[in-house]
Amino acid sequence: MTKSAILSVSRVGAGYNGKQVIHDLSFSVLEHEVVGLLGVNGCGKTTLLKSICGIIPYDGNIEICGQNLRHLNARQLARLCSYIPQRSGISIDISALDVVLMGFNPELKILETPDAAMRKKAMEMLSLVKLDSRADDNYSSFSEGQKQLCILARSMVRECSLMLMDEPESALDFGGRYFMLDAVKKATAQRPCSALVTLHDPQLALNVCTRILLIKSGCIISEIEPGKSGISEIEQQLTKIYGPLSVRQCAGKNGKSQFVLIKE
Amino acid sequence: MLLSTNSIVNSMASTTVKRNNTICAILVILLVCVAAGSLAVGKYPLSLEKILAGDEMQRKVFYTLRMSRTAVAVFGGAVLGICGFVYQTVFRNPLASPDIIGVSSGASLGAAVGILCFGSTVAITVSAFAGAVLAVCLALLLSAADRTGRKSTIVLAGIAVHALAQTALMCMKTTADPERELASIEYWIMGSLAGVTSSKIGSNLLICILATVALIFLHRQTILLSADEGEARMLGVSVRKNRFIVLLLATLAVSAVVSLTGLISFIGLLAPHIARLITKNNSISTMLFSGLTGGILLCGADILARSTAQTELPVSIFTSLIGVPLLIFLTLKGRNVS
């Protein structure tokens, strides 16, 4: 059985102020996939995500769940996909619970307010990220990592088909990073949805993503499937971006084989 | 685990709700007290018995002057407080005020035109209202030229319109007769509730109430607008449309107030800050508390404005005099608590 594409991007180019940052990108994300985007700073990862959100204008064609992005309004788009920006722009004093409840907005009419079931669901999400005891606390008093967990809770409070995440784990601690991406992976395994995640840690990407797209100067230069690609091939591809490095595979205490990266 | 989550929600919700209800009750009682004070205080001594007994003069003063003045102080203050909250939230700027997109300068210019060209008090009110709304519409139209719809564009457009209106106002002042017209322009700009009578307030109060009720219903959208444009869009918000609606409603309400009273400083800035220091967040309660606090402040300041000296003083003197120490006190106290 062939999996259906949740996101398909064809020949997309975009940039700022007339300067093109990404060129002619084409790829698709199938259901149950967690696709990682790796690349050095300024290579166009965020620009790509922003064009998929329709936040910045783009050339080419983007389809989400078979629908042309240009024909979707904000509400329709938000029903299909959730987005975690690199940094959330919320800077006013607002409770963590209210931040998570914002995630229900696409389902609510303009004058409606979240009902008890939504509040309950929001609390469940907060307890998933272990912030339930701080639901009433001021979001802007949280540490950057806690803010990211809170935004994760917001993006998972509704079951979207596509999760777009722009360095969602950048401020999290070592354990938190794996926790966050495991939560995403679990969601994509349970229902027909997928995630497109930009990351800066290739080791994390190799261990959690089903597929990795390597981006250099706004173009996809190659693709890695951690389950299928050979170690030497992975090493070769990653070297194109990060310079000389070695990839090893070793098993932890539970016997599960994992990738380990060493920068040469 | 579900059970524990539920109980946490309930216990939290109930303590917050209880606290908010208590504060709300206190604020409402305070507002009723100052409103009653405002009805009682003034140059012409009134007594309840005489009004009830049907003393013609007493009744006239009470119904046409005192009642309308108190109503404008209460509702006007509430409108300034709620709209201040809206502006500060939408622009994510704790210093944002109706001025940021040209409301007050537009109103001043409109009032000056009214004073120079027409002269009647009704004409001045209408002209000030038109000036304020036109200035904001111009600012919003200018900002619409920027396709990306950034918030900073609105602020820049507002500054441009403000500067333009100030220049035009200056030109009008130089042509004004210094004895009468210039004085009344200056006095209008200082702000006072002295000219409020029952015949003038009907339509303005109606606009205020309708716009404010709409803003209260739109509170969730207002708070969503405080996120970044892209983030808000991905939460399903039609950012530009909603921002336009919310700002227009706030502007209509503020214009309806300042066209009656002239510029009143500080309430739109202060009331939301006091409300936030009470609730420690931005929510519907914060918005309502901003309104209640605004009403209390303006009503209190107006009582002082007409009772401190032999002549009426500009109300802005007292809004600032009450407001500044209160703000400093609450800020320092708030710091210590958190």
C-alpha cells in the first residue's frame, strides 16, 4: 500500500526583499513520517518553513493534504497544520494555560471561547510536557525551554495532519530534546499525520527522523534515510554540510542501536 | 492521572475565579461610590429631598448636568481603560495609547476646525469625532500599502499622520483669534468634562457602549493579535482583517469620548497597567478591570477638578496626579510580591 503525501512541495523558491534564499526545492512528506531539515545557519531552512506556512510569498507550488496552499485561508490552513516558530512572539503576560488554549482557535468561531472539554484537553497536554502545575503561571516568566514545551503543548492540542517545527528543541536540555521529538514521533505513529522539523543536531536527527533532507545554500543536496542508508553514505553526506566527521553505530543498555557522531 | 489533572484545573480555576470575583466586587463598589460622589459634588448644591420633592431648578441641574457628567466620566473612563488595554495588547507595547495611531491629534485638529469654522458646541464635538476617525483611517490606509502587513508599519503611519495633524493644528492656531478661539482650542486640548450636557451625549454614549461591548466579545482575538503575524496566522487568525476591526472599534469608542471631553491624559495608559498588576496576566478579567479602573479614575479626577478650586480645572491635571503615584506604588509593590 502506498502512503499518501501530506505535504508536497514542487519547484519552490522564496526569499526576502527580492533576494532569493531558497531555489527550486521539490520534495514531499508522506504520512507517518518525521522529516528533518538539516543545514548550516542561514541555508534557508526557516525560509522554507515560512513559505510552507504561507507567511512569506513564494514561487512554485505547495500542496497540503492535496489542497493548494494559495487557495487556503488562515483558518483552513491552521486546521491542517500546526506551526512552532523558532521563537514564539508572545511577549505579553499571559497564563500558560491560555497559551495552550490558543491552539484551539482554528476550531472556534470568532466570538466563541474555549469550552470545558478544551480546557481539560489543554491541561492534559500541559501535564504531558510536565508543566501542569504551572498552568496558571505567567508564560513570559518561563525559561526559553519551558516556553518551547508550552508551545509544543499548544501545537499538539488539536490533531493536525502536518506539524511544522522550526528548531522546536533549540533551548531544551539533553533529555528534553529527545522527549520532545519522541512525543512528535509517537503522534505520527498513532495517526495519519507527519512532521517537518528543522534541527541543528545531526545526531538527534539521525536517531529520531525517518528521513533527513540536507540543505545547502537554499537547495536540497541529498537525502538520508537513517534506517536504510549505509553508515559510510551518511558520513559522506553529512560531511558535505558540517565538514569532516565520523558516524558510528552502537547499542545502548537496552540493546537498541543508535547513531553517534564525532566531529573530526 | 486524568482525575488529578481535573482536580488541578478545578482548584486552580476556582481560586482564580474567586479572587477575580472579589476584586471585581471591590472595583464595582468603588465605582458606585465615586459615581454617587460625582452626582453629589458641584458648584450648585443639591439635596436628595429637594429633587424628590420636585424642585424645578434642582431637578434640572441634576438631570441635564450632573447625571450626564457622571455618565460621561464613568463610561468615558471605562472606554479609555478598555481601549488602552486593546492598543497595548495589539501593539505589544506597554506605552501604546490611542495617540500611537493618531487618535488624539486627529481629534484636536477636528476640534480646532470646529471652533474656527462653526463655533457651536455640537459642531465642535462632531468635528472632533470626525477628525479622530479620519486620522486613524488615514493611518490604517497608509499601512495597508505595505503588503506584508507588519505592525510597525501601522505605528510609522500613525506617527506620520500625527505629525501631519500637529502641523495643520499649528497653522490653524496661528490664524485663530488669540482672545477667544485660541483660548478655546487650548482649553479643549487640556480636556474637561465641564461642557457635558444631556443634549450632547446620547449618540456618543451609544457609540461607546456598542464599540466596547463588541471589543469585550472580541477579547480572545485581541489577545491572539499580540502574537507575531506569522504565528497568529498559523493559529488561524486573519491577522490584518481582525486587527483592522479591533483597532477601528477602539478608535470609534475613544473618539466618541475625546470629542466630548477633549484630551484626557494617562487613563488609557494607566488603567490597563493597574488591571494587569492585579491579575498578573492578560485575559478577559484584565480587560474588564481596565474598564472599571478607568471609570473610577476619571470619575474621581473629575470630582477633584470641579471641587478643588473656585474655577473648574482641567481634568488631566488630576488624572495624572492620582495616576502617577498609584502606578509607582503598584509597580514597586508588584515587584516585591513577585
